[in-house]
Amino acid sequence: MSVDITLINKLLAAQNIMVLTGAGISKESGLSTFRDSDGYWAQYDPTKLASLDGFLADPLLVWKWYYERKQKAIAANPNAGHLSLVEMERLFKNFHLFTQNVDNLHRRAGSVNLYELHGNIFHSHCLNCGIKYNDDFVITDKVPICDICGGMIRPSVVWFGEQLPSDILKVAFEYANKCDVFFTIGTSSEVYPAAQLPFIAKDKGAFIIEINPNPTSFSPTADLSIRNPASEALTEIIHLYKQVRGI
Ligand code: OAD
């Protein structure tokens, strides 16, 4: 593994550490990614399942897919990758974790400085009046309907063509601009604006570490590419860091 003293020295000197995660960090919890050969988009059409037009065309199809994913997320447990990021939050003063994942596993692991860029599969809201539901809907043959206005309820996730929550995006750009170390973990770096964050950090002089068993379009820009699963790489980084600090 390419974890060495250069990275540890960067971590020792860092004032602000930023992390961006994607579906790959939850793969070792048994959840599917999107763009791997066994990922969702190899089987399903994202325009049908992850867009407002797709939802309006067939809301039950979309709800069934999210319901199934929610059941899988409930059955899954955070893995050593998620837990390592919780430990890093304890070890480093200014540590901020941004995720594209909607599976709730970072929160369940115990991450607190956590920003969900693409929403959360366990929340939903009315398409018509916007009222929020912390749902426990069981989806069989009906789309959930709003108690207040009778509108269709939708999952509170960001679909293709939709804006990310502006408050979270603002914070993400702010941290990308000021961090000294940036980790991009388990993401193919294909979906913007999330994929732009490490480029911003790099432009501002941050040291960028990519953790991904496979190369991505971001890899040539990374200062260090660790080609191992997230759980192994993060465990090793923490181990070495603690060894050097004698803790
Ligand atoms: P992708 O499926 O595009 O990428 C997952 C990445 O994880 C790939 O580059 C894999 O090589 C890597 N990977 C696989 N196993 C890994 C492991 N054990 N450790 C580390 N990395 C591993 O998923 P995202 O980049 O998260 O949006 O996709 C971004 C967005 O596109 C998602 O939020 C979703 C999707 O369409 C919407 O649904 C709107």
C-alpha cells in the first residue's frame, strides 16, 4: 500500500481536512455502487430511476427501487472505512466529511461533521407542498400521498438535473477552498458538482489523496492514489498516524 510518511507529515501539519466519499465506501458493507460492472447503472436506466421526469412517468417504479435500497441499507452495517472516518474526526481538529451517499451509514457509524450532498434515502417530502416526512412508508402497490395537500411524496434525494442543497454546497466550496488535505474516497468522480471539489482543493494547494481500487478521471490530478479498498487504506493510515504520534 502506498501509505507512507509523506502523507502522515501532511496530516500532522494540516489545519483543515476535508473528505468526499461515494458509493465505493459502502461497497464493503454489501451495498451496490453505480458505475462498477456490477453496479446499478449496469442494470438500470438512471433517467428512469433517478430523475424527476422518471419519477413523474412512473412514481411507483421509482419508489419500489428506493424502498428496496432502503431495506438493504437498514440490513447493512457501517464497515471499517466508515468507522475509520469517525476516528479521524476525533483525531483531527477541523475535519469535515461530505458524502454523495444517501444510505445513512456514515451517520450510523457516528460521523458528526457530516454533510449529505445528495440527500438521504430515509427522508422524503411532498412534491407539491414540500412538507417533510421522516418516513417509514412500506411501499407495495401505492405511492405515498401527503396528508396535508394530497400531493405525491418523493424520496428526499437529489436526482440528475436537480440542484444540490445550496447551504451544503456553499459549505463544501468553502472547505474545498481552505483545506490542506483532501481525501476523495470510493467515488468515480463522474458526477458534478461533487466531482469538482477535489479540483478546487488542488487549485488552492491542498494535498489530495484518492482511495479507490480503480483509476478515475481524477486520478492524474491526485497527489497520491491508494489502490486499495477504503477500509484497508483508512485503517492503515490511522495506524501509521497514531504510531508516529505515539498515541
Ligand atoms: P460510482 O458507482 O460512480 O463509483 C464508485 C467508485 O467506488 C468506483 O470508482 C469504484 O472503483 C470505487 N470502489 C469500489 N469498491 C471500493 C472500495 N471497496 N473502496 C473504495 N472504492 C471502491 O459511485 P459515486 O461516485 O458515489 O447519484 O456516484 C456518484 C453519484 O452517481 C451517486 O451519488 C448517484 C450516482 O448516480 C444519483 O443517484 C443522483
